[in-house]
Amino acid sequence: MDNTKEFLDIIESISNKTRLSGSKGESDTVRYLKKYIAKNIGGKTIIQKFKILTWREEALPHLTIGDETISCRSVYYSPKSNIRGTLEYFGESTEEKGNEFAVYCIRSKSKTIVSFLSVSRNYPKPFYYNKGGPTYLIPNLIIGSAYEDFFHKNIGKEVRLKTDTKYVVKNSYNLIHKITHRKNRLKLIVGAHIDTVPHSTGLLDNASGIAGALLVSQNLKKMKLPFDVWVVYFGAEENSMFGSKFFLETLTEEENSLMRYMVAIDGIGLGDNTSIYAEKDYHKQIEKSFGEIISNTTIDDVDNMLEVSDHYYFKLHGVDCCFVEGSPTAFYCHNEEANDIKYLNAELSMKTIQALTEFVINIKFQSPKVVFENKRKKALQTLLRFFR
């Protein structure tokens, strides 16, 4: 059965407004999903409400080097500022595969670093970015690769920067859809985030992922699987993945012990390939399920793409996971082009949804590998010295 029209209709219904975490657009989407599930799929739905510290931009940042005004966007949580100093090269950032940066900084007269300026190695235009946590005491801006040579040539020049932002406390929401919920059954989670970056309707990030998760749910609703499938639509993913963190922290001890796998769908339909990041133990299962489109599928280790979406906190909790997204293109998924339906590869999206359904139906759970954050790992290593 060809569900392409339904897939596109869902995307159109969701991507007609911005869904910034804590906004009315985000909460309206939760209500839309709850009604859609009740009408078309069935099962139990639960809305989780939680408070978040979120971030608002009152005006675009203003950055000048010499007489040149630089087009740029703020990294989430960059504070309000009005500063000047000297441009210096700081180092390289390779946290996200395929999205690397040459990092510069502004150093004040007192020799203090007062801002970071991250110049993309991959994308010509600037874009909003979330680096994983609200830890920024100084501004951090994203600049497109079109300015790469310009920055290198202007090291040592005066820089002026003004940002106009503020912090606010808002409500955000997760919607948990329990397709089945049976006692003592292992759990598999399919996740897709609801929210968007500022000034974006998020067609490709992540209305396409939400529509994909809904269609996977429809494919599974009549299946008699030996484990339960819960589909979770997370709020505040662009806000440090706080929705998935909150979901995991509110699980009961029994639910935690039964959690076995998580599939994060984020930005499918971008480009001509589907990228899947998973533990190597699962690569052969994925290859088999994606056989029809294996020539348009890239499979890599999940450790190469961790701190970018809702699978991150599942991995830290010791749950095996995979992250599914579109392929890199000439623009980043947070650019305005990603809100245009003409850049959606609907045919590949539908084949990806079918392949994900096959993967879930036939999955054979492996032993999970626990990953620690560096600071927790160091603390544990220090503690273990006392027991040697």
C-alpha cells in the first residue's frame, strides 16, 4: 500500500508553524498527534509535561571584522552581549561527523576569551546549532564556510559583536504512544522530536521524522511481536535533548530494566541517501532490512554520531540504539532550505519507513554496551584506584 500522500499530508499539517521548545506551536503539535493516533492507530497515549529553561533571540547577532559585516547565527544559550576584542584561531571541532568547524575566538584587552566563532567546514551558509548542553557563559556563533578564508586572513584584527537574547522558563511536552504494554515484556522505543530551531517550520527537521514514526506505528499496530513498542514524540530535542532525558528519568525501575533498544528518526528524506548510525552488532540486521535500498544507505558506528539527537541519553543509560537521518547536502538541516518541500525525497522516505518497520519486526536484541560521559568516566576511574 502506497502511503506517500498520507506521509506528505502529515508533514504539511505539522510544518505550517514553528515549533520552538516551549512554544504554542510545539504544544499544538502534541495535540494534533494525540488526535491522529486515536483516530488512525489506537493504543494508549500519555502526555508528559515538564519545565525547561529555554532561549529566545530578540534580534539576529551583529558581527563585524574590520569594515566587514558577517552573516551568522547564534548557538543555543548564547547570552546577551556587546563586546569587542581581537580575533584568534582556537582549534578544530569534530563532534558531529560531516559537520566540522574551524573555531576562532575573540580575546579582550584583558586577555580573556569573551566569545567563540565557529566557522563551518561543510556548509556555506550559517545556521542555528545546539551543541548538546546549556553550558555557555559566553556567546558562540556559527559562520558559513564562505567566510573560511576571510577569517584566516583577519587573525589579529579587531572584532565587534552584539547579541540580543534572553532566557525564559516554559513548559515542553513528550507524547508517549504505547502501541502495546504488557507485563514483563521487553521494550523497544521509536523516537522522533517535535520541536524546531528558531524561525524554522522544521519540515525536514523534523516533520518528516514525525510522519515517519506515525507510519511505522501504523505498520506495527496489528503485529504480534514478542516485545512492546512505544513511540515517543519528544519535546525540547533542540534544547539539549531535554525531553528524552526527562522521559528516561521518569521510567520506573521495572521499565528501565526492560528497555532494550531505541530508534531515533530525525530528518529522513534529506538528500539521496539514508544514514544509519548503530552498534556494530546490529549492522548485519540493518543491512538485511534495508536490502532494497542498500545502495542508497550508509551504515556507520553510532559512536560517531552520539550527542546530536534523542538517542544520546538512551546510550548513556546503557540502551542500544540507532540514529536514522537523511544525507548531507549543500545546506545544513537547520537552514531555511530545509523548510521547502521540494528538497524532500518522498520516495526514499517511504522506502526508509518500510525498511525501519522490517528492522523492528525482525530485530534480535544484542548485549548493550554502556557509554559514559567523559567526566563520569574519569570520576569512576578515580574511584576505582582506591580498590586496586
